[in-house]
Amino acid sequence: MFSKKMIRFQGFSLFLCLLAFMVGKTFAAEYWVQVDTADMTMVDGKKVPVWGFGLDRDKNFLTTDDYTISVPGPTLRVDPGDNTLIIHLKNNLSEPISLNILGQRLTNNSGPVWTNFPSDTQTWSGSRPAENYTARVRSFTHETLPGEVGEYRWESFRTGTFLLQSGTNPAKQVQMGMYLPIIKDAAQGSAYADVPYDEELIVVFHEVDPAIHRAIAAGTYGAVPDATIGSSIGRAPKYFLINGMSYPSEGLLPINGKMILLKGARLLIRFLNAGLDTHVPQLSESYIALWAEDGNRYLYPRETYGFELDTGKTVDAILVSPEGPPWKKHLYDARLNLNNDGVSPGGMLSFIKSSLPDHR
Amino acid sequence: MRRKRMDRIKKQIHFWVVVLMGAGLLFFGTSVQGAIVGESGSTFQLVAKSDVIATSDGDSTLIWGFAITDGVSGTTGRAQYPGPTLIVTEDVTVTITLQNELPYKAGNVSIVFPGQQVTATGGVGGLLTQEARPPEVLPSNAGVEQVVYTFTPTEPGTYVYRSGTRADLQTEMGLFGALIVRPAATPTGGSPGKTYAYNHIDSQYDREYLYLMSEMDPLIHRQVELLQLGDVDFTRYFPTNWFINGRNYPDLLAENYVPWLPTQPYNCQPRMHPGEKVLIRFIGAGRDVHPMHFHGNDFETIAVDGRLLSSEHGAGPDLAWQATTIKSVPGQTADLIWGWTGKELGWDIYGHSPDDPLEPDEYAPNHGKPFPVVLPPRDAVTYGAFYSGSPFLGGEGELPPGHGGLNAAGGYFYMWHSHTEKELTSNDIWPGGLISFMIVEHPDVPID
């Protein structure tokens, strides 16, 4: 049953569609995204400060508190027919931010943004400032300053699985949690040409070094006076996460929720590495077919039970359900990052399940 | 004068080969190997135990390893690092029985076989599979707990097995090994006298060698030795010892099963004759990647994770790729085919004159081409330990006192090593770690 609100919303959507037709524009995916600080609770109960993305629910940035920050951020999708992605970005942090999708060309990019390192009191956009050989790039793309709203447009968005990250001081802002998956299918139910799927699973690998997070949150990280941690050179992650969770978080057991995979059903697994370490996703009980890397479809799939997933990389794989439900297959990091702050078992360990349907 | 010297060398070759053949057998660095050694069969009884290995920095380190139980006498050997190389046959059901004799504090133990459809029975359910408990937690009259893993390998190839219980610590301690599945029959179009890695003629090889990569943080092994298992923290992991087939350089040059390395039975000493195809079964058993660099020629990666790199089933390794360096990826296997003829040298490796007959598999276009360099006088340069004194294959020449001497049969040594050069040490002592050598031998030098 639909609520009145939903009907009204659907009517409004229809109106928008018609409007779009009338003005003769192609469709665009449009998102309103907030960036803010949050506390993330690790599986052992310890809290770690993070910076992350959250979708603004009323799509206008007018009301506060109508967004939830998560790490990784919410999955954004661009419909198969859409060529354009627009992200309105609200910066609630106390330093500039920007957006960068690895493998996609930002159309309205006036960056990079240069600063007079380390004081950061002056900025330039575009080319290196003339005769200035000490300026450094702070942001890959144009910045959104604290408290402000920025707009980022990708007008020829490619098909595939991609990682959106902060483009500003990425060594710091990305590891604080500013990343999310962004996806465009070739067609409804088809990731790429001739790569159809029945169900989808998104798997983001990432790690947390709480000491660096705390220093960043306290403003004592990097080239600042009284820095407690000068850089990430000594980074030593203590938490090894899949989709913001680590074993034995319920959300990893199984990682794909209640999914009924009949014999022959095709499960598309989109693997992303948003961390800074290399991971090796491995299914010890099953082969999968690797179909694409960084949004590029392979000419031929590769049959394997695991693969190397480097930082910033995405890999799309198809797992064909070998039999009807129920079954269970373990998915973990074959680099054996299987602890939570040194306590074993933990970390990057989960399973994929095909569940029996509920009895009615 | 150069020609004269060459002739003299050639005459010496055959004499020296015969003499050195015998000496070579005794010699450190010239072991006899053509096929990977291990435990062949379909039924295996493994016991997880503690023991100690020797590392080339002179240390001895506590390990947990799998010991094999002799099928005839029923006696169990010592734990070994890595675990036994299990050599099985495609489509023949494999049964592996596991018992736990680790110290009580080590907890349960289990094995996962990536890529195989395993049925596990007995013991208790664990995170990834059934586990065997240590005797101390069992009722006194329960006897020994046994877990049985059964699977039927449907495809030949190279595989790995690793612990599935507290896998970070148990893998670090040594509970892993290689699994080799040999084809059930000669592939279509193949010849019965030849060997094949997969069910396709393009996987033919003449010799095979195992490269099973692992690493160790000795501090963790100390903590385990002191039973401070609660203090083991893998977020502080910092390996300083690296292994191929469980030994580091130079120990890996010694023969298989030497008595002074009782818990490290496997060596890594590839040798070949020019023109042969060498299959390298390459396995990442640890947790780090190691970029192994195979000097001397490109290899072809024909398979990954026990599957030929094929555009479609039955097409053979038509998607094989060539390179000189490949990373060992944790939990992953790859099959590489490497060959060497001396083709790119542009001179005759045998020092032939154009009228001489060809050696077996000699690269004919180079036949009789002169050596392009005037060799410096004997005492003008320093020679490496593996230089025979002659630039020609199987040759011997004069060396100054104290030089050379480690190349018994005048072979060509190609260093096969990690390009993460700090891994060429054993606990900060160079040379050690991930150094090995392929020796290309004169056709008259017997290898098998």
C-alpha cells in the first residue's frame, strides 16, 4: 500500500519528468551530499572520529540534521540512460574539500587548487602560479570552502563501478572516510555489455588507524604547530573493515542480507578498495569470473577464487550460484587482516549466503 | 689465439663433465631434480605439531607445521615448513585426515583448500570449516579427534592449502602447503611420454619447480614460544625473514631432504638444459606480495588459481601473458612456463666453429657465431662465485686463486629473486631471503 506522501511524491516526480521533456534536456542524476564529522563505532565498541558523506534527504541543504554520515558514504547511482551526474556538496568541515571520481572526467573543474604551503593563506586555481616554485597542489578539483555549497558536474559519465573520493589533501581526507561507491550500469540488470546479473553486492575494503583519525580530528595532524602526528608515513591500521564493519558484525554474517540465489543465478559483486593497503578478496569455496577493472570491461572474463585489489581500484565479478539455497561461501582478505585492534578473530571476514525463502 | 683457447675449452668440456658429474652430486648447489617432490597419493594423514626451523641468519625459530604420517608404518614424522606438498590426480577423490598435537594454547586447527569443493566431517565447527581440537580439551576417554576433509579435484593445476583457524597466526606459524593436481590423462593431441600441467597441449613442460613464497616476523614466533599468545598483534606485523619452499638463501640451494634441515625438506634449485620448458608453480602462501624476477628470459603465465588463462573453455592458454616479474599474491597460485636457448645472446654458447655439429636443441642461427668480447686477462678482474672461468656453456677455465668455484658443471646462473630487495636478507643479513638461481646446464650434464 502506498502512503499519501508517496503518491504525492510520485506525482511530483512525474511532473519533473514532464518538465524535463518539455525543456528538451537529457536526464541527469542529481544528488545533494553533506560532508560532516561523525563518530564511528568499531566492532569492539571503541569510537573513532571520521569525516564522511551523507545524503541530504530534502535535497536543499535548508534543514539541518536530515542527513546521516556513513563510512563508506551512501552508494550513488547514475541510471543507464543518464550521461550527467551532478553533486551539490555542502561542507560542514572546518577546512576546504572537493570531489574526485577515479576514472571520470569532471566537467566543471577549474582546479587544481594550489596553496602557499605550509601556511595555506593564499590559493591559485588552474596552472601553477607563475614563477612560484614552492606552491603545492591542495585539491585536484575546485574546492568547496567551509560552510559553503559547491557543485560538481560530470557530463559524460562512463559505465562501470567507480570510487568517489575527496580530492583535497587526499592522504588525509580520504583515510578519514570521504569515499563512496558510484555506479552506472550499461542497461537495466546489466553491468556492462553482455554482463547481466540478477542480484548485486557491493564490497568496500578499507582500514582505520585510530591514532591518525584522532590527531586529524584534534587538529594536531600534518604540517601544523604542535603536531602529534606529522604525516601518514607511520600509518598502522588497527581496524580492517568491509563496508564499515568487521567480523563479527552482524552485517557481515551474511554480507548480502537476505538474498535468495537460485541455481544459476548471477550475483554481481562490485569490489572497491577505498583503503590505503592492498587486499586480496578470496572466496575459499567458489570460483568467480572477473569481468571488469576500474570500470573497464575485460574482453574475456578471468576465472579465479581470489585476486589482488589495490588501493583505489574497483573490480566487478560474477558469482554464479552453483545450487539452490541454502548455501554459504566465505569471503575474506587472503592477506589475513583478521583482527580488530590486535584481537583475533576479527577484521575482513564475512560470508555470502543464499537464503531459503520465508514460509508464509 | 681466442679460437685456440675455445678449442681447448671444448675439448675439456666432455672430460670435465664426466669428472664433475660425480663431484656435482656431492656439491652444495647442484642437487638432482626434475619433478617437484612431495607426497603422492589420494589419502593423507596430517598432524599439526610444533617444531623448529633453521634460518640462514643462524637463528632457529619455532614453527607450527603439518607432519605426515607414514601410510605403511603409521609413524608420524616431524612437522615441516611448509607442510607436505600433496601431489594428487584429477578426478580422484582426496581424503585428508587432520589431527591436532599443537600446544593447548594454540587452540583448534583446520585446513581450507581454496578452489576445491570440500566436505569436512568430524571435530567441531569453526569459522571457515571443521576444526580439530587439542587433546587437552577432550574428555579423557575420547581418544584423538580427527577431522576429515574430502574433495575431488575436477581440474588439474597448482593450488594451495592454508590454516582456516586463527588463519593470521597459524599461517604465520607455518600451517600451509602446496597442492598439485596432475591431469588424469594425456591431453588431446599430446604425447604420452611428455608431461602436462593442464588438459591442454600448450601446458607441456620438461621440468617443474615449486616457488612457494612465505615470510616471518620472528618476534611473533618468540611470543608464541613463550606462550604469550595474547600479546600477538598482527597490526604490528613486520616480517624480517623470507622463504621459498620453506628455506631462505643459501639454504635453499642444498638438496631436498638434507638431514641438517629436518623440518625444511624442500629446496629451490631449478636446473635445465637449453631448449627445455620449465614450469614454475608459483604460490603466495603468506600475507605479503613478493615481486619475483626471473632473470634470463620472459616467462608465460599460463594459469592462475588452477585455471588456464583461456578465452573459452578448451581454448588452452590463449590469454597467457609474458613478463619477467610476477607478484606472488597471498592465497593465489600461478603457473609460469620459462624457457632458454641463448637466442638473444647473438653468439654461440658452445664456442662451436661453423663446421661443428649442432648440440641437442641448439639455437641454430647462433651456430658458429664468435664470442663478441675480448676477455680481459685472468688477473685483471674479480670473478663472481658462480663464474666457471669460461663464457661457454659447460666450459671450464682458469680462475685466480680464491675466485669462483661454486659452478661445478660450467652452467649459466640466472638469479631468480624478489625485486623487493630488502627481502634478499635474512633478518637483516645479506645475502639471504628470496634469492635463488636457475642453472642452465650443458646438454651433457645430467640433471635427472
